[in-house]
Amino acid sequence: MSEATGVYAVVPVKDLRDTKSRLAPVLDPGARAGLTLYMMGRVVRAILDAGVVDVCVVSPDRMVLEEASRRGATPLVQESRGLNPALEEGRRRALELGAQALLVLPADLPLLDAEDVLAVLKEAGEGPSVAISPDGARSGTNALLIQPPDVLHFAFGTDSFEAHLATARRRGIGVSVCKRPHLAFDLDTAGDLAHLRKTGVARQ
């Protein structure tokens, strides 16, 4: 897929009261919430700059949804609980709007830029296909492009990278892996935060 036509993006964000709990030793709740909003804004901007015109942020948190709208994304109030159910809500909306492909990106990719998003989009095949980007440990899934949007069951959580790969292969769906440093870097720990500060991208 050389262009973003027909691609709808979903970015899930949990309640800010629960966000980035592993950073509690180094950041207070307000700072963790601010960091989450900052990272979400970068992810939304990267997707929009890549030419994906419909970016939906799914969250139960009013502040998240207000910030998403301010950043140019469509806010969707999460009615369910949990990550995979949130993504199902985003998928349902995309299908109702006629999406040809669905791009899922988490909100904690602080180095993500438009070139990274475009690299994932270019991995899509002509027919049913899956493009996936692992995290640095090759355990989690940091980007998932599925075409059509309902071709793959969401399996985010422990070892989701292998789970998504296995499901796609079992169903005979073409699958490709997109490995890029910015896509591999998700911010979860104090060490991750220290690395981000060294890049100069964020001043927290």
C-alpha cells in the first residue's frame, strides 16, 4: 500500500489514572498523565502526517478524548473494558465507515514519525494481509496493519507479536514484519524514560 487511501487508524489510550504505573517511582500521577498525553499527540501527528486522514482515539478518559480532538483525531468513548475490547470498538467504527484497512498503533511510541507509519503502510499486500511491528523484545506488538479490517483477531497482551503472527499464518494470510527502531521503542520503564530524555525529543 503506497498511500493511505482507505486506511483508518485506531489509537487506544487507557484511563489516565492508571497510565504508566511502572513509572510511579520516578513520576507522580500528574506527570505520568502529561507524558501519556504528549506521546499520544506525537503518535496522532505521525499518523496524520503520513496521510491517514481518519485517526480514532479510543479511551474511557474525558481528558484523553478532549486532547485527541484538539490534535485532529476523532474521539471515541470506550464503552468496554480492556485493550482488545477497545480495539474492537475502533474496528467496528472503521468498518461502518467503509475502511479497507485498519492500522493499530499504541499511544506510547514517543519517537514515532510519519516515515515509520509509511513504512508499515507499504508492507500491505494486494489481498488480505497483515503487517506487524514488534517491540524491542520481540514480545509485544507496536504496530498492526490488517487488510481488510476484520481479517485478524486482536491478541494484544503477553507475547502478542507471536500470537498475531501465528493467527495470520494459520489462516493463510500474507504477513510481513516491519522492524524500525522508532516502532520498537515503547516507553514503559524509568530506563525508557531516561533514554527518551537523552534523545532530546521530550523534556519531561
